[in-house]
Amino acid sequence: MGNKFTLILCFILSTFTIKVKCQDIQFSQFYAASLYLNPAFAGSAHYDRITFHQRLQWPALDAKYITSYLSYDRYFEKYKSGIGAYILKDWQGKNYINSTEAALQYSFEIGISDNLALRPAIQLGLINRSTDYTHLKYPDQFDDQGLTGQATNDPHYNSNRKTFADLGSGMVLYSNKFWFSYAGHHLNRPDQSYWNEKSVLPIKHSFTAGYRIEAIKGNSKNHMGYVSQSLYLIPTVHYKLQGKSDQLDMGIYLFHNEYVLGVWYRGIPVKKYNSRLQNNESVVILAGWRIKELRLTYSYDFVVSKLRPARTAGAHELNITYLFNKKKTVKKLKVLPCPEF
């Protein structure tokens, strides 16, 4: 009887998890996956850019998350426009819950002054979500003796996949020293429920801002093509709000020649969800290397939340970005000062 109760409870919890699964995937290296962060970053590098990003969260647990992301974007100088596309695949637990996202983006660059520009953007996408119910046991598969071994007649069993359209937009205002951006995702508030019980995906609001501080200004380029002995800092913040959940990332990047280091904190320490749950999640460290047109970065999340005793092994992220076909022009192009990582 105890095993029967445990299995039924697991089923109820699994179903509940599927129903409320509405919060978006997050990256610690959010600027490295810039098209996922905000469609206004499409074409912002003024290169052709290909990015591969991998995140492994809580690898020591069965409830781990694995996320792969691939994107491409390009800037068209003649039309002052950028286009971008990305595809993302996310696996949860033992691949029981899967999500695939794909999107196309368009941005347009508007010069406000010689040193200030605005980039509005739109995004059209599709999201597919699926769940493997074969590992679950349903109440009608039990009798007084325990598990019967018979197949379930539950109508939810075969309703395990949903595809829906997803709309987004964004903007970024920037100079050669600072930037501020906003992105809105799921503006059409799509229904993500597999069944007739409506489950609306809440709009995600995302804000980022940062400022570039030049500590040491180099005067010559080294063998890697970067200004020798240059040193600059970029403090940055990222706030996102979706439904009743919100989160703040704040930190700083240090760039020296072709190397970069970063550290930031995720959470809102002054806010509590209840009297016992503090809004602290993780501390993230990052190291990267720019090799001409190639960028390589790695980051690790140290868990500081209530999950720390569970020994989750944190989260790892690896990013590989390649830039090519740099746009050449007589007029100096406005390039975003935000981190490449």
C-alpha cells in the first residue's frame, strides 16, 4: 500500500510540474546568447556571427537540465538592419520533459545623434513542448494488490505534445559607453497546455543596462589584434519578470587585452518569497579568451540557495562564438559596448 501511495503521489507531482512549467530557460552568460536575450541584438556585432552555447544545470541530480543553443545573425549596412535566427533545445530530468524553440528576428538601427542609436526589433517564433508519460504510473493501474501491469485508460496519456506560435519584440538604446535594453517575450500569451485546461505562458519582461569604464587605454595592437595593455570594466545588471517570478543578475566584467573575467550574483537579497525562503540563488564566475574572430568562454554557477545541501554540482556553461565578414565602411559604425560574453 505504501508503494502504491508513493507512485500515485509521484504521478500527481509530475503532472503538477508539467502544468505549471511556464518559466523560461535562463543563461548565466546571457550576453553570449544575445539573440535569446533580446531580438534587438540581431546584427549588433556588425559581423556575421555564429554562436553555440551549452548549459548543464545540477548535473549531480536526476532532475538536471541540459540546454543547447545555436544562433546566427548578420548586419546589412545598406539597410541599417540586422537579421537573426536561433534554435534552442532543452531536456529536463531524464529527458522526460523536452522543449524546442526556434525564432527569426529583425532589427533596425536608428541614429539619434553621432554617438547615440536606437535599435527596435521584432521576433517570430515557434515553441514545441513534449512529455514522456511512459515512466509514470496512473491510479487505474493499481488495485488492492498493488501494480496490475495493465495499460492505463487515462485520456491524458496520449496528450503529450504541444506546438504554438510565439511573438516577441525588443529595443536597445546605446552609445559607445552605455546601453539600456528591454525585451518582451510571449507577447501573444500562448496556451501551452496539452489538454483542455488552459495554461497561458506569461509575458516575460527583460531589462539590461551597463556602462563601459576604460581604466587603461592602450595605444597599439598586439599579435592577437587587440589593443595592447588595454583594461576596461563593464558593470551590468539584468532584471527579468515573468508572471509572479522575478530575478536580478548584477555583476562586472574585466577585459584585459584578449582575456576576460567576470563575476556576478543572481537573486534579490532584500526580497523574500515567504518568511523562510530568501531570494538568493547563485554566484557566477566566468573566464574567456578572444582569439581574433573566435570567442571561448566558460562559467560556473555556485549555488547559494536552499538547494546547496542537495549537492547539485552547480551549473556549467560553455560558449563558442565565431565572427566573420566584418562590415567595412568609410563612416564609423556604432557598435554596442556591452560584453561579448
